[in-house]
Amino acid sequence: MPEEHQEHTWYLPEKSREQLGTIFREMQEPVNLHVFTQKGVSDLYNEFLLRFLDDVVHLSDKITLHRHALGDEAAQAHGVTYSPTLLVEPERYRLRFVGAPIGEEGRSFLEAVLLASRRSSGLTDESKARLAKLEEPRSAKVFVTPTCPYCPGQVVNAMRCAVERPDLIEAWCVETSQITELGLRYNVGSVPQTVFNEKLSVLGMEPEARFVEELITLQASEQAVTSHVHAPGETLRVDCLILGAGPAGLTAGIYAGRAGLSTLILERGMLGGQVSLTPVVENYPGYVNVAGLALIEIMAAQARQYCEIIQEEPQELTATPEGFSARTSTLKIEAKTLLLATGATWKKLGVPGEEEFFGHGVSYCATCDGYLYKGRKVLVVGGGNTALTDALYLKNLAVDVAIVHRRDTFRAEKHLVDSVTREGVPVHFGCTVERVLGDSKVTGARLRCAGSDATKDMEADGVFVAIGETPNTDVAVMLGCELTEGGDIKVDGQMRTSVPKVYAAGDVTGGVRQIVTAVGQGGTAALTIFDDLTRARG
């Protein structure tokens, strides 16, 4: 039965209530929430969810809460078998949260409520047209953890599709750290992982159009299919083409646009790069601390005021007498200048088993996947700041963690070394990983110790690799840009490369790979481009 409004003891702090109250003022139509629990099963999460939802219904008169027990008539009607489970407006839609939506997934829950209240998916016209032709049922189960910054975006993709076609599409958000049975059944070792119709499994957050394409075809899309405002094959002519939408690329877009340059940013992946995966940024001026994803969202919103951002990558890129010609899957681009802000990617061990078990025990993101290993054993490979930070983070999550480092001393900052010592994290100095062991998932790693031909096998449920970064210089090499001895793009003080009209900024140039450095270089590059173009015009 619906909850009766009565004198209420608040569970959420006042600031959170104020924020939620502001969000719920956007609601248009009433929304029913149905929560299913079973005493003795996940009691801690049941209690959290019930108390949270009690607060929610007292913050908006447009939300009604219905409580159910597993096994009752409603549970049987909706096929609910896990405690806790939350259904959002099941009278119209099939939006399901299996496990309490805590941490990052609180955002997914709020978005689902707003979608249901608007009675509208908010999808692009292109996505709506594709889904309108769907004739067979579809299911999208998105497996998440509370600390994964990419997971809410993928969940919202699924929820939007389910709202657009409630007759055929159901969307699940599964908290893998709570509903471990489902995680094991689908062999989830990295998040977000999305399972379409029990047939197709994909890793990572995807652009909306690619998600829709895979949902419809049940086939993996190698290229990101992008909804766009331009006609297919249209030619765009710009002063500056920027490759990469991390802090350097976004800042360059802002500065170039403000300088009056027509500017286009192409990003082949998700906006923000590695910053989006950083749970808390504590050294960016103006913020005592801020979630990495939130910082990128602020930067991207500002950049869009001055330039266009398209999530596609150049399939062809050539130099021309006037500048550069590029082609994506849908567009042609003519640019006078090119700025490479392509960043860097995590280095890989390059050993047997690493590729095979990626997503099934091998991970490069402790923030995303750490929650999956609570109470389990993992190895962190590396000896720098990232490796030690990951180890401490995992330790704090109650993961049984040990560090494997090829040298006899760490390269990390002293305070991190001190923290690892203080926390008693075991360290295997002078050891390298020769092989990642496993069958369908990781079961351990084979180590070789320096000065010995002997190897030893260590049991582990996961291997987190944190051994540094490799700059993404493929385009620079193709264009003939000079590289440093370390393999980064060589630039001068104004971010010019050795090739005329080609500039570079951010992590791809090496040096101190920090957000503030990338931002500064992006701004410098944009101003240099403006200056060079102005001089060229005479």
C-alpha cells in the first residue's frame, strides 16, 4: 500500500534533502516506486534503501512508495526474485534496480525517476527513429559498482531506451557488489558491463547511438555510432581541429572559440579521458575536492559554448596545402590547423593472460572495479603514485591486496610509501609478472624474482595493472612530428610541434601529467594557433 505521510525522522542530511528537493521540483507527472525486500537477505542494503525512499516520498508529493515482500503477488507478477529490488513506475515502464542504488548509482535512480515523470525518454530523434523500427523484445542488464563514474551514463542509456519503447525494452541496473550471484553468473570482472538479451556482452560506457545500435542488432559495434546534427557526408570547415576531449582539448576549445576561431573537437572515446575515472580531485585550483567526472562535465559544458564536440574519430587524416583534411564515419572536415590532445593510455604488461582476462580479473581502473573484489585477493602491479594509491584504495575497501614491483624501492611520493607501510600492505619487491593465470577468469599470477630463474605462482582473484602510461602518438607519427626520447610529442614553449600547423598539448607531450598542466598547455596552444593564423592572414 502507499506510504502515509506522517511525522518523519529524516535519514538524509539537510544539504542532501535540499539538493533532492530542487531536483524533484522538475517532476511533471506522478511516479510510483515499488520496493521489494526479504528479511534476512541483504538486511543492511534493505534498511538503507527503505530509509532513503522514506525520505524521498516526504520530499515530493508526486512520488508514492509501495512496499512489498519477495514472494507476494506483486513480486510474482513482475518476476522479482532479489532483495532489495526497486521498480520505477512499473505501471508504464520496465525500469529495475537490483540492489540498492548507492554511491554513483544514486544519480541513475534520480534520472530514472525524472524520465518516468516526464513520460519521455529524452533520446535524440535519430535514436527514436531507430527504436521505432524494433519489433522484438530487448533486455539490457547493466552491471555496476558504487564507485564507478562511467556506470551511471550506461545505466541511463538503458533506462532511456526502456522509456522510449516500454512495450519491448526492459532495463536493469545491477549492483554487482551486492547481488554477487548475478555477477558470478555473468562473469562480471569489470564495470560497466552490459548484457543485451543474454546474447551480447560489452564493457564500458558508450555513446547513446552506439548503445542503441547494439541493443537493436545484438552485435558489437566496432565504431562509435554517433548521433549528429550534420547531414551524413557533410563537409565542415574550421580554423582549428582538436583531437581529444580531455582537459587539454576542452580548454583549447574554450580559448580558441573565445578568440573567434571556428573550432571542432573530435573525441573517439568518452569525454575527459582518465580524469573521468578519478574519484576525487584534490589539487585542482578552486576546488577543495571535486569528483573527476563532475569536473569534466563542467569543462565540457563550458567548451560547448564556444565550439562543437563530436564523439567520432578520424578514419583518414592527411595534410593539405591549406591545412588538413579529415574524414570520420559520417563527416568530412577541412581544417587550417590541428591540435593533438590525444592523451595517454595505461601501459600493459604484455604477458600471456593479460588480454585474455581483461574484464574478467585484469583491470586498469581500481576506482571502477575495486568494489567487485571486497573480501577477495588481488595484486597491484607497479611502484609509482598510481599503483600505491590504488593499493591503498583497495585496502580501504576491505580487499586483500599485495603490491608487485619490479624494482627494490618505490618511485612514489613519500607520503604514499609511508601510508602503504603503515597499512601493512605486503610488497613483493624485485618481482615481475610473467603470466596471468586463470581459466574463465583470473586465478593468480606467475612471478619471477630478480636474480633468480625460479618462478612462483601467487593466488589472486584480480590483477590491477598500474605501471605508467603510453602517449597516444599514432597521428603525430603519421604526420611526421618529432618525438622525445621518451616517446612523447616534442613541442616548443608555445606548444608547436616540428610540423607546421600541428600543435600538441596535455599528457601526449609528457612531462608532469597533471590536470593543471594539461589545462595550461591547452590554453597556450589555442592562443598560439590564434597568433599564427593572424600572422598568416597578414
